[in-house]
Amino acid sequence: MNLYFDHGATTPLRPEVLDAMMESLRSTPANPGSLHDPGQQSRAAVEHAREQVAAAIGASPREIIFTASGTEANNLALLGAARKHKNRGSHILVSQVEHPSVLHTCRALEQEGFRVTYLPVTEQGELRMEELEAALTPDTILVSVMAANNETGTLMPIADIGRRLMGTGILFHTDAVQWFGKKPLDVQTWQVDLMSLGGHKINGPKGVGVLYLRKGTRIDPILYGGGQERGLRPGTANVPAIVGMGVAAHLADREAAATESRLTHLRDRLWTRLSETIPGVRLNGHPTLRLPSHLNISFEQVEGQAFLLELNRHGISVSSGSACSAGKHAPSHVLTAMGRSPEEAYQSVRITLGKTTTEEEVDLLAEKCKEVVDYLRSLMETT
């Protein structure tokens, strides 16, 4: 048995994406910066992918910058915006539950003299608009709030923040890596200036990401070299990965509404079975305002990594938190920011559903979860 419930960490490559990438490897091997015909064929493939990504999020192709990952897109957004606009101010706002690629970048900016306010969240992981309002100052130049939390799936009030900041001159960035493909997305509705996406979270390839950069928004590069990607991301383009990102983005957008409905049904089915059959199970995150794919839960008297490893022994893959934090022994910064104790945070597991998940798999997972929890609790009783 091999059941995969870690789509929040990475997703399987779609057959359509693989086919497009293989065709690109065969037919567009040249450097897209070259002026000869093969080079221009590669360039055309990159530009077609740019058009596909732009159409999927309600942007124009000129506003799409290809990167190597969502993490790089986050770094480029924050470092590039802060450094470009430091003459106007030095204050940045982010939430306490951002992805490590945002939080660690902010720590680096603090070393450069920027002042960062880390906004608290509720016990359900929500950001309160009044907290953000109170933290704004005349010195604020950038706000970065993720669209949906990568661990709990809790949604943030991105459209409300966009409306509040519109016309203030304060740049607004959102990390939408987890959101994209699971719910419809439109940058015009959100009124964001910068937005990060990742290929491997939408059944696309690893090693490619996107920074949406609204027309007229100015940032500095963080890498230096050639003039690729409007001079903001130098380096020879990874044409097959970019082609794959374009196809994956197109398909994710086309199927977003259906995906949201299907995953919501599966997620709620799983939670109902777990909550009805396992005593002492607790939901982490908002009960309704969360991604349809995410179920973050804690089992009393069960350590999360022990649960993960025991499920893995049965051929079932889940996560004990963010994949980018795997291997660390500190409790989840997301759950502790929500008021969970370190012990409660260590008891958490993240189950994430995806395109290939079926009802039968969800039902089998629920049965195995009860079996594993009962087993681990019995070990506690005998020690």
C-alpha cells in the first residue's frame, strides 16, 4: 500500500505537464537568449508559458517574473522591495505565521537596519485587520501576508488588506504558493503589488516559481548577471521547467473551482470520520476559513513524528508540519503563535489532499489513523 497525503509539501507531476516538458526537452534545447532560430523557438516557448501563468491569475505577461522556486520569489519580493524603497521608510509588516522563506528574509533585513513588526494571529490562525491597522506607520513601506497558511491552511484577509493599502504607497506582497490551484485566484481582486507562486504545489515541476510584479512596481534585483527576466532574475532560463509551469498553471486555473469543491468534500469526510472515532483529536486552524486541501490536527498523548513514522510503516505519507522545517526539533512556530503549548505543537500532524486523492483513500486513512493512535496510546499506558 502506498497512499500519499502530503500534497502540501509537493504534488505529483501531471501527465500533461510531463508531456509538455519532454517535448520541450526534445524540441527547444537552445538558449532562449540566442538570436538564431533555435534560440528564438526556446524564447517563444518561455513567452507562451508566461502568457499562460498571467492568464491564470488575471495579470499581464509583462508582470510575470520566472524564478527557481516560491522561496526565491519571496526573497526577491521582500529584499528587492525593501532595498529599492528604503529612502521612503524602513518599516515592514508581516504575520508571525509566515513561511520560513519570508520570516528568515525579514531577519536578514533587520540586520540591514530595517524594522520589522511581526503581527500576531488568533488561536485559529487568523490575522485581525485591526492589528494590521494599528501597526501601520508613516514609515511603513511594505506589508507581506501569506494568502493561506502552509501548515494549517487558514486563509488570510488578502482582499481586505489590498483595499486598505490601495493608494497609500505601501507595497503589498502575498505568498500564494499554497493557495494557487486549490481556490480561484485573481490579483486584481486582491490588489496585491507582488505575489509568489511555486510550480511543484500545482502538479508542476520542482525548480520553478513565479513572482507577480504589478506594472509600475519597482524593486531591486538580488542576483546580478545578464538581463533575463527584465534584469530582475538573471540566469539562463530553465525552459522545460518554465514550460511545465505554464501548463500546470493553465490547468490549475481551469479546474480551480472544481478542485475546491472536491477537496472540501474529501477533507470534511476525513475530519468527520476522525472526530467521530478517535477521542482527544483537535483541529488546528480555522474550521471553515481554510484551504480545502489542509487538515492539521493534534492527537492527545500522541507525538506527531511517532504518528507519522508509524503511518509510514503502513505505506501512508503525511507530514508533521512544513516540509521546509522538516528535521528541526523546535515546535511549529505557526502553532505556538496560535497559542498552542510546545507539547500540543509536537502532537500535530498535517494531512494534505490533492488531485489524486480519492474517497476510498480517505476512508482507509481514517481507519489507519485510529489504528495507529490506539497503538501509540497503548504504548504510553505500558511505560
